[in-house]
Amino acid sequence: MSNLGNLHSDLQSFKYASIIMYSITLEPIKVLHTDRYSTWHFRCHPIPADIVGMEVEVRSQRQGRVEDHQIQLQLEDEPIGDNRAAPNTGDCHRYGSPTDTWGARITFADINRLSVLTQYLCAVAEPPGSITVDTVQLILHYRPLQLGDKE
């Protein structure tokens, strides 16, 4: 049986992460708030391993009516895998699981080039919605390859 490993993004380094934020009005009743988080500073070298699951934990402060629109991984600004937006997620939510690859094949060579795109729809009608994303954490679950395994 293989040992499973976990990599957590370094939250201390988060304050130095690249963040791109913007908001646009989609329709008269909702505003789309978009953030993109990257530069994870994983302290590892590419190793022969299979990434078997990915989780993204978002901690935020929400007021009023706010709903997920898109929670998705990006590789060099291109969306990859599945959108993990979910209804009724609350201030702290973890997307994915230790066995969920989000429909994407990620290698260790990719992990420090990954971005997480977060988009939320905020109502502008009473009561208005607003969101401030405090932290985004990326957690990778992997299985080191054994002698004779194929990459």
C-alpha cells in the first residue's frame, strides 16, 4: 500500500501572492466579483508522484446575498478541470476532496504555476451583497510513485 502525502500552500506566503481583482456589472441586479490567486510557494521539487486529489479552502466575509459563480483552477491563465462553484457555501468553504482531481491532470511540475479563480455574484438590490476574500488555500494530495509505476 502506498503512502499518501499532502501539500498545503504556505499561508504565511499568501500575503505575497499574486492577486488580480476586478468587478463588473453583469445585469442590473448582480455584480460579478473576481479574484485570481497564484504564487503558492510550495517548498518542494518535482517528484515522481500522482496527484490524487485537490482542495481549495476559501475564507471570506460575506454580507447580504452572495453566491458562488466560478471556483476553478487555472494553469497559465487557462481554466482547467471542472468549475466547483456550489450553492450556500458560507464564509468558510472547502471545495474538492482528497480524492477529487477536479477533472484535470496536474503534475508536480505544474503546481507552482497553478492559479485559483474565484468569482462571486453579489446582489445590488436590497439587501445588497458584498464579499471580501480573506484567504485561499490550495491543498494537494499525492501518492509517490513506486519503483515500476508509470508516470
